[in-house]
Amino acid sequence: MSRHNFTTTSRADSARQQWQHECPELDASVMALFGRLIEANEMLSRPHLDLLDKAHDLRRGEFDVLATLRRSGEPYALSPTELYRSMMVSSGGMTNRLDRLEKAGLVQRRRNREDRRAIIVELTEMGIKKIDHILQDHVRGQEKLLELLDNKERESLDNLLAGLINSMSHQE
């Protein structure tokens, strides 16, 4: 049982109440749960996007390119395919993201030494400095968003979401 008393009615609660009124035989709790996930995603994305846009002149997908390259370890370089498979956002618009980041001097594209037909995307020195600076703000912002949850609740939520994602990925 949660130690919190959440009294705010979310859009998911309103939708469930409406479904219960219109179709009482329908168990709308599943729709409410997915509604909460969607609503939480929207709420979690907003501050992140504001931080990136206003403070660092980056879009979310661009941030994710830099973060993915940085966490890949030295030499902070991946093929475009490896890059989008590892990202936390979709691969849509990858070329535009890379063009913008390259123009800003944050990444460079070079030929793969083992396969001259292939391209490698790597962080530049400026890109490493920029993502390292942004990461501090990013993590602080995420911690603030989750400050109402204690460590046990965060771990529980993480495990539940990991289980849900794993279950859903096997249904595709």
C-alpha cells in the first residue's frame, strides 16, 4: 500500500468513470492503467524537453543521440544502425538529427575502417563536453520529478515497468 494520498483526478480516472457510466459491463481499469502510462509519459517529457530546448538548444532526439554515443563508451562511436537500435526514442528523422548535430560540431560522420562503404557516427570533443554538462541537469530534473517516491517505490515501479515492457515485447 502506498504511503501517499493522491486525490487529484487524472484524465484516466475521468475516462474510466465515463466508461463505467456508458458501458457498466466493460472493465475499463485496463484502459485507465494505459491512460496513466500515457499521461505520465507526457508529464515526464515536458520538463525534459523544456530543459533541452531552452537551456541547451537541443531536441529530445538529438539529446538521445549524444547520450547514446556517450554511454556506448570509448571511442563514443556507433554505426547509424547500432545508434538507433540503442536509442530511447524512435529512429525517425535520424539523418536530420545527425545533420543538425554535425553542423553544430557535436558529432562527426566518418568511414568505417573495416568496411569503407559503412559510416560511423562519433562524438566530437565538443559533443562529449556538451552531453556531460547536460547530463547533470537531466538527472537532477528526473530526480525532482520522482521525489515523492522513496527508493523502494522507485525500485518497485522500475520492476513493474520492466516486466510490462518485457511482456509486451514478446507479443509483437
